[in-house]
Amino acid sequence: MQPQATKCSQKQLAYLAYWQNRGYTFGRNDVIPESTLIPPSQWYMSKWYDFAVSAAALVIVFSSIK
């Protein structure tokens, strides 16, 4: 048996509109919070990825200065 959809609150609809205006598309099983301060889950970066991207950017910047 498939789970059925529930009704969205006004805050959840505002959340959808807020993030969709910024280019995010929601999946079928995404959980929709009520606060726009919570970014969509797929936008989170892990700590190692964040560090690797920052390190690569610094290497590119410092190598272009010379």
C-alpha cells in the first residue's frame, strides 16, 4: 500500500514558493518544513567536501597570483 499525501499548511506552501523561486525543485518524497531558514536537504554539503572545495579554490587563487 502506498502512503497517501497529507494537506500542506500555509507555512509549508510558503516554504515551497520561497525555495522554488530560488531554483530548487522538490522530489516526490521530500519532507517540507515550515521554516524558510531550513535549506532543502539536498543543498547540504558534507564537511570534507566543503574543505576540499575551499582548498582547491585557494590553490587556484594563489597559483594565479604569481
